[in-house]
Amino acid sequence: MTLWDFEAGMRAALHNTRTLLIERRPHMATSLADIEPMIAVRDRILAEPSAADLSFAEIRRRAFHTLLAEHDQPDDALANELYAAYLQHRLNATALYADAAPLFASLDPTLRLALLSNGNTHPEHLGIADRFDVIAFAGDDYRAKPAPDLFAQALGHTDCRAADMIHVGDALETDVAGANAIGATSVWLNRDHRPNETAIVPDYTISTLTELDTLL
């Protein structure tokens, strides 16, 4: 939700995955009249304390297994098929925000750029992988933000000090809190002008990536 519209891609992918599920299990059409139960299962797993050490990819995978167990019966093979279909649909449906490409074009070419993600959408699918000096995802090797693992990976591969790092992200609890914890400059990208109802304070707040160019 910083460079690409995950929410729109996620919903489109869930609609397509639900269609596949109903083809495999027609009797589930009633209990899964729309994608909201699928979203609810994923959100419930995400809210569990044990989810703190899981990547978003693993949370999504577990959500399909849980969905079948709760709405029909456990079926590991089908759950894995749904997960694979979801990933492919989401990659096809996910697009960059309109302000992303102009930002890359305007950045000082001497800046070292790192993409640090708790998700699983690789920037090569969006044609921007070559923009980054470092690309790191939460998973088996790195704990998800706000843990320092991904930040340390970027700092180590760019010979940058934390005090010289500017981290931009849309999530207060992961992006801003993680940057604040290591002493980096935190920039909250608040596209929807949401109120900050937490105790987490970003160094700067912007509503579009266009403002980041001015801030830099």
C-alpha cells in the first residue's frame, strides 16, 4: 500500500479464488456468498499473537487451510491449490499507484534504495525491481517489521547508518514503529488521511509520494 495498491489486487484475487473454490466445492456457495468470510479468517489469524513471527504470505496460506476446515472440511491439497491460484491472480491484478513511477523518475540517482516488505509481491512483477539496490522480504530468514531484521539487511548492503536512513511506509505499527526503533527517519504515507489513534509518532506525514520528493 506504499508503492502498489495491495488492497484492490487482494480483493480481485479473492473473488477469482472464490470462483475456483465454488467450482471444487459447489455446496460452499451458500456459506461463502462473497469474499468477506475469507477476509475475516485471514484477519483473525493476523490478529493472533503467534502471527507476529509469520510473514503475510504464510498468514494467507494458513487462512485457506482454516477456511476449509471451518466452512467444509480440512483439505490440504485444495488449500494449497487455492493459495497458488490466489497468488497468481493477485500478481496479475496488482498495479502501481499513479504517483510511484513519477517519484522514481524524480529521485536523485545517487540515493540507495531498498524495498523492505512484510508481503510477498516481488517488484519484478511490477517492472520496478531494477530501481532497488536491496530487496528483502520477511520470511524464514527475516522477521517481519517492526522487527529490525529487514532494516539491518538494508543498512548492511548499502553501508548506510540508521541515522541516514529514511523509511517510507503506510503502516504505523510496522513501518513507522520499526523505523523509529532503529533511529531512522520515519515517513508515514497516509493516503486516506486516517487519524493516528496510536502512540506511534512519525517524523513526517505525507499523503502522496509526490510530497516525498519535496520532503527529500
